[in-house]
Amino acid sequence: MNPNTDFIPFAKPSMGTEEEEAVIKVLRSGWLTTGKEAKNFETEFAAYTNTQNALAVNSATSGLHLALEAFGVGPGDKVITSPYTFTSTAEVIRYLGADPVFADIDPETFNISPIETAKILEKDPSVKGIIPVHIAGRPCDMDALLELKKKYDIFILEDAAHSFPVKYNGKLLGSIGDAGVFSFYATKTITTGEGGMIVTNNSSAAKRMSVMRLHGIDREVWDRYTSDKPSWQYSIVDAGFKYNMPDIAASIGREQLKKASLFLEKRKKIADFYFEKFTDLDFLKLPEQYKNHGWHLFMPRIIPEKLTVTRDDFIKEIISKGIGISVHFIPLHIMPYYKNKYNYKEQDYPETLKAYNTVFSLPIYPDLSEDQLERIASAVINTGKSFRRTS
Ligand SMILES: Cc1ncc(COP(=O)(O)O)c(C=O)c1O
């Protein structure tokens, strides 16, 4: 391996012998699907997040879907979210025949603007809830959103896909609204390959989600095979989904959970490194140096007036130096599906569009070595200098 030339991937999971051994144990146990590993993962996750219920699922997308269903969202309802997110956040609203209503972002944080959200709520009484997304691990203004929840009697479902384990006013993000959903997708802050977790203190919603997570069966799989009641005896109480987390994935999640705060410390150190290296560059606008940030993503913006190239060409040059770069996010309102269905114009969400046109994401994960970080920093600095506008 040549540390000077090898490609540095944009994201890479941190897997150790602990995860390997945990998986082997499950493989040899004779029980691969949802069972006691998933149960234990849920118990440990509920304790970690200080919530009454944690439900392991096969993705954050399924978790968001289950939560909206449990909150009674249905055809004709409206749910507010931001267009500056991954499609999962909005597509789950569509799964239920409801419509997403987008509120523009706060340009400093990339998160949903409570002011824009309030404008929509003022005009539209058919809104049932809000899905705030803590982009990159930066907490949304939950105090302001909770005020809106109270005033308009709506639910808050936190999309915490980027923000485990980040605290806000002493509580973990995801545990502040009516429910929160975490993602354990391969690039996330802790991972099970694919997977997710719902947390909630609403016990009737938890019950509903637990039934709908497995075909609408009134008994959990593990219970069917361990209790005195025969395993073949169950009732279908609704047309549910197949969203359960298998034990193989859960066993990885349990080990990752133990490392979550260590991973966060490492990501914070990398963010500090980037801030130090880039602080004097006049062609970059750095993300806000917020103390309780999860740094799932590090998202600087180029300052177009200072450069002779577009963002796309700027990152193309960095990629050519062997660095994995990504862009979060292509706004949903300019994606063909949402654009055509709701007749959006690009300028409908000006702050979202401005952020998208200038932003890029740098690698930020615990396994990055010092050499790799130095290479990334040099690539960004040299690219900026070579494209700097001189007059
Ligand atoms: C903001 C956001 N929400 C939800 C999801 C969906 O997560 P999953 O892949 O676990 O379904 C993602 C995935 O990248 C995401 O970025």
C-alpha cells in the first residue's frame, strides 16, 4: 500500500475483532433471524438513549415509515420536512399516501428553518407533523420546533440517521420528539451493514410499530419460539411489513454501540484538524464550529466568487488526487419525482439551492490515519490555490 497515492475512500466502517467474533457466535448458534441478539440490542439501545422503547428494524427508512404509520398519517395528510435531505425522509410520507411539505433550511446549519416551518403551519391546518433531520449530526433547533409542536398540536419524528450519539440540552438527539429513528447503514456513525432503530416513549405507538414491523403478527418471532404457547399459533391483525432486524446485524450493532462515544471523539478530532488546516482559506466557508456536533459529515462550501471553477470541477480535481468526495444533498425539490409531482421550481427553496450548489463532503471516519488526513488537507488547499481567482 502506498500512503501517498492510494485512493482514500469517502467512507469506511470501523470493524474490529469484537464484531467478527460476535457474528461468528451468531452463525454458530443456530439462530440467524430476529432473536435474542436483536432483543438485547434493543434493551441496550433504550438504556443508552434513556428511552422506554427501542425497536430494531432493517433500515432507518423502514423505521420512519413505521413511526408515521403508528402516528396515524394517511392519505391527504401533510408532513413538513426539509428538501435538503436524503429521499427516505420524504418518500415514507408518500408510502402512506400523504404529502411532504418542504420548509427551506437555515443556511448556517443546513437544518430545517423553524421560521419557515412556522409560516407553513400558520397557513395549513392539515399538517400532522414535522420530520426534522439533524443534518451531518448538527442538532436542529429543537427548542423552537418543540414550541411549534405545542402551539399546533403536531407530532415530531426526528430523523436522527446522521446524529448518533449527539446530545442536545442533555438529551440524545432522537429521544427529544415523539419518536426518533437512527440509521445503521454502512456509512453511518455506527453500523450493522444495513439497519435502523426507532426510539419512543409513546408505548401505544411502540406496540403498533412492533406489530407492523413483522407482517402485522401479534407475536414477536422470538416469543413464538421460546414461550410455552405453540409457535404456530399467531394472529394477523393488519397488513404489516417485513422490517425486522436479523440477529447477525444486531450482534454487530451491540459491539458498535459500545464504541459509539469513542467513534464520536475520533470524528470530533478530525473536524478539529480540518478547522485548523482550513481556517485561513478565503475560498472556503467552513461549517459552523458547533460544540455538540456529531460530525457524521464534514461539509464545507466553496465561495464561488473566489474561484475560477464550479463546485463540480473543484471536487473533480480533488477526486483526481485520490480522495473520495461526496455531495450532500441533491435537494429533493429538484429531483424529477418531487419536482414533477408538486410542480416545484428550483428557486422555491433558495437557501437549499445555494447550499447544494457550493457544498461538498470530505472523508470523516475513525479509521482515517494522520497521513491520509494530511493528504486530504493538502489536496483541498492545493486545489483551491490552483483555481483561485486573481482579480
Ligand atoms: C437523512 C437520512 N435519513 C434517512 C436515511 C435512510 O437510512 P437507511 O439507509 O438506514 O434507510 C438516510 C440514509 O442515508 C439519511 O441520510
